[in-house]
Amino acid sequence: MNLPDYETLLAIGVTLVMAGVILRGFAAQTRRDIARRKEHRIDARKSAEAYLSGELDRPPGWFERNLGLLANVILVAGVVITAVAFAR
């Protein structure tokens, strides 16, 4: 099996590392959003004027719950590909 050349592997690895770092930021924001929605559900004093209550009542989806894991997998894959490029 022929692997791509050094520059291609390095470019793919660095791109995946940067995508992983960016996704980790999104994952942190998603964790804060999930916690905010949980607090909203727990709060017994829901206001009738709350314009966000419809959005805050929805449960988190699969992507929101697993975004941190996906970000870490992409980051580690980028690091591995970059290490393979340097080893070549």
C-alpha cells in the first residue's frame, strides 16, 4: 500500500489537528448550552414571558452529546497522521 507523500500527509494531519481544536471549542460551548438548558428545566419559576422557553426545553441530540468525543478523535487522528508524516 502506497502512502501519500510527506507534504500531503503533513497537510492532512495539520488540518485535522486544527479542525479538532476548533471542534473542541464548539464542544465546550455545547456543554455550557446543555447545562443551561438543564438548569432551565429544573427551575420551577418559568416565566410566561420567556421567549427562549421553547428552545430551552428541547433535549440534546446525539451530535450535541458526542461532539467532545468527535473533536478528540479528530484531534488524535490529526496528531497521528502528522507523526506518520514526520516519520516518513
